[in-house]
Amino acid sequence: MPDPIRWRQIAEPADPQRISDLVAATGVFSAEEARMAGDLATTTLNGRETYRFLFAEAGGALRGFTCFDRIPLSQVSFDLYWIAVALDARGTGLALELMRRTAAFAKRKRGLWLFAETSSRPPYAPARAFYRKAGFEEVSRFDDFYAAGDAKVTFRLKL
């Protein structure tokens, strides 16, 4: 029987590296993106910026996480900056549970909307499919945003 999931919201000193390692291990993100994901935990821990996290751990290992927060100057909208799960946790429902818990938290904080954005490139097709499965709708597409031929695709979830 697999270890039960332990949920927590407070970033710990080991989290920046654990986040970077998990994001890199997905095989989708660049080294720069993996570093950036970990940096969000670093800036939260040192107080320069504040992001909210939800961590899923089992057997002492990080199995998945979300990073999110209220959009500055908005009273009702939240951004989902990151969601990632360990490769061997794909298809287990962990990502959907992370999303469900993240959305519930935002709703408790008087959020009405949760936004997520991703790339239009083929390696991000599973992310786009996941957002749709989780109840998000595509609300915008900005062609040639990240690079020529690489659009930014924005999704929105009603909370």
C-alpha cells in the first residue's frame, strides 16, 4: 500500500530545490523554468515576495505542488503559477486533487476565478488537456507570445 498523502501549505527551506527537481523531472520544462519554479519558494521564504503553495508529500518525498496567489489589484481573481506532479503520480488523480484543493482555498479567500496560462507548443498539450479536464475554459490565446509560433494560452476556472 502506498504511503498516504500529507498536505501542507507552508514552504520549508528544502522546498526550493525539491520543487526545481520535481519540475525538471517532468521532462517538459526547461532548466530555466525549473529554476524559476524553485525561486518562487525562495522569495517566499526570504520575504521578498509572497506566493501561496500547496504541497503533496508521501514517504518524505514531494509528489506534487501548486503555486498560486491572488492577482495583484484584483479582489476576486487568482493566478495558478505552477502545478506539477511526479512522473509516476500522473494518472493517479493527484493533480486533480491538488487543483481541487487549490481552487477551494482561493474560493474561501473570496476568489471567483482561477487563471492558468501555458504554451501552445506540443509538449504542453497534456497541460492544456488537464486544464480542460479540471473544468477550466480557454479564454485567450496570444500568438507568438513566448516565441514565433508559440502562443500563450490562458484558461479560466469559475470558483
